[in-house]
Amino acid sequence: MNPNNQGSEGINVDARHRTALIVWFAILMSLSMMFVLTLVIERPAADRNDNTLLWVFAAFSIFPLLLSFVIKRKLLAQSVREQQPGLVQTAMIVAVALCESVGIFGLLIYFTTATRYYYVFFIVGVIGILLHMPRRDQLLAASYKTLA
């Protein structure tokens, strides 16, 4: 039993980190596949080239992006306070899913408007997901009681 590898409850930190990385990568790839869909599927003919819908979706997509950082910070603090490594994975999944929603707004923009700036939503979503990459130190902080 390696103390660097085991938490206070015998939880394998490396296994949890690997699992979090796999989930993180899968969500990143799902967003990438949505973008590939925009390259493969022909856009339906839009009635107008009105950018109002683009700005509405842009405004709505800022909220989940910012909320992802707030929720992740709160859940990580709670995981350290309560020494629950499972909350670290929950924090990452919730944050990454909220960032993925920005890409979903880009997909909606692609299918509902004639604008060519839909890809910006995908770029912002990918950047958000990359910023939420799971780190091993977050799991370690939630796995060990710190001595003062």
C-alpha cells in the first residue's frame, strides 16, 4: 500500500485520476464530433441572415461557461473540507458538461442561422473544457487530511 497512491479511505487516487481523464477526454471528443457534424451535414437554407439569434445564443452561452467555474470551485472546496474525493470527479463532470453546452449552442446556431461564426462557440467550449482538465493534486487534496 503506497501512501502516495492511496487516500484516507484506501481509495486509489491514480485510478480516480485516470477515470476522470477518460471522462474528460470523452466529453472533449463529443464536442469535437459535433463540430465535425457541421462540416459533414449541409446546413438547411436559412430564411434570413439575421444576427439577432446569434447574439441571443451568445448571451445565453456566457452563463453556463461562467457557471462552470463557480460550481467547480465550490465543489472542490467542499471536497477538501469534507475529504470526499468523489466530489472532485463530480465537479469536473459538471463543469465540463456546462462548457460542452456552449458548443451545443454553436450547433444550434449552425442549423438555425446563416451566419458563419458558429465555430466560435465550439472554440470557446473547447477552451473551457481544456481549462477544466482534471488534475491529480485536486484528488490528493480531497483524499488526505492536512496536518496544521
